[in-house]
Amino acid sequence: MSRIFQTRFAAVYPLYVAKAEKKGRTKEEVDEVIEWLTGFDDAELNRHLVDGTTFTEFFDDARLNPNASLITGVVCGVRVQEVEDPLMQKIRYLDKLVDELARGKAMEKILRAA
């Protein structure tokens, strides 16, 4: 089992926000992509942050967006669509969304709007 699975989501969340803010995006936009991927509303997202849930618990509770499979590309040298472990793939999906946000991609493209 990967160490990231037992990492608290709240430990990584500020890194996602910092990455986005460094490139001129906002915490609200980070929350929007997280909420799109997981189905969490603001209250649910905040509960996970306060409760210190692990990535395993975080994604166990998530209602993954049906369009998540449209997320493709490379994160940390790995193609997200080729990640075999389902939990690791969900984590990589989230990493990819935050990367796209930080790179200035339009929100409707990040959220795979039809």
C-alpha cells in the first residue's frame, strides 16, 4: 500500500492551494475542482479537512464525477489513465486537475464541460 493512501488529505490540501495561488488562481477554484471530482459540497469538504481523514477515507466517501475518466495526461511522469490502482488513479486525477488549474487552463475545460 502506498504511503499517500494513509496521508491526511488536510496535509496535502494547503499544497494544492499554494500551487494554484502561486500561479494567480484562488482557493475557491481549487475547492471547485475538488468538489467537481468528489461530489462534496463546501461543508463536506471542510468536514474532511477538520476531521483529518486520510486519502483512503476521503475517496471512499466521494461520489466520483462520471466524467472523471475524461481526465488524461501525465502527472509525475505517469499517465493518469494508465494508473492501475483505483485509489491511486483518483489521487492522480486530483493532482492533474490542480496542475491544469495552476497552468491557467480555463475552468470549463478543467471540469470537462461538454
